[in-house]
Amino acid sequence: MIYITRRERFNAAHKLFREDWSDEQNLETFGKCSNPNWHGHNYELFVTVKGEVNPETGFVIDLKALKNIICTQVTNKLDHRNVNLDVDFMKGKMASTEVLAIEIFKQLKPHIEQHGAALHKILLRETENNYVEYYGE
């Protein structure tokens, strides 16, 4: 078993809030992340796949194919968008980094499997100090 990771980047805005809570409760819980006028991040997305090396190609997965999957299914939908309003797979969900990582995993998994590899993990870096790892569990 071997693991290979592809990094992609995207910029997106979001707001952490619950419509059923008051502005005060949202501010108390989510702090400045509940800014009514949104806020943005320069995200880094690391997609790690695993599998056996194909003896004919030397690849677990063709990295051009992996890049295309990530861009088509995730980064093109998120880049320079509002996560809360513009992203189909985030409709009705809390736009936290944790939930975003889970939903990205769900978007990528079947497409990666079609190429004979398995999605091992998503690492989503929101800031230089904060990131989430999700293994599909």
C-alpha cells in the first residue's frame, strides 16, 4: 500500500451562524466568524489517496486525473464563492471547516474509486494555525 497526496488551493467566504439563534447567541458561540457581512479564507486542500502501484504505469492514480477530479468536484465549486450561498454540496449545512472537510470527502470518494484508488484522507487548512483532517469515519 502506498499513499500519494495532491494539494490544491481555493479562496472562499463563509459565515458561521444559526438562523434560529439571535445575533448575540451567534456572536457568543462563533465570535467574529459570525460576522453578518461574511469573512474569507485562503484554504489549502490536501487530498491523500492510497492503493497499490500499477506495474504498467508506476502510479497509484494518474495525478492529472486526480487534479481534474479535485478541480471539477470541489475547487471549481468553492473558489471565490460563498460557501453558505453558492456551493451546491454545502446547502443547508453549517459552513465550518469540519463540515466542509466531510462534504469534500463525500464529493471526491466515488470519483477517486473509479480510478482504482481509495480516498485515504482530506486535510483542509483554513489558516496557518487551523486545519482539519478527515478519514471518512
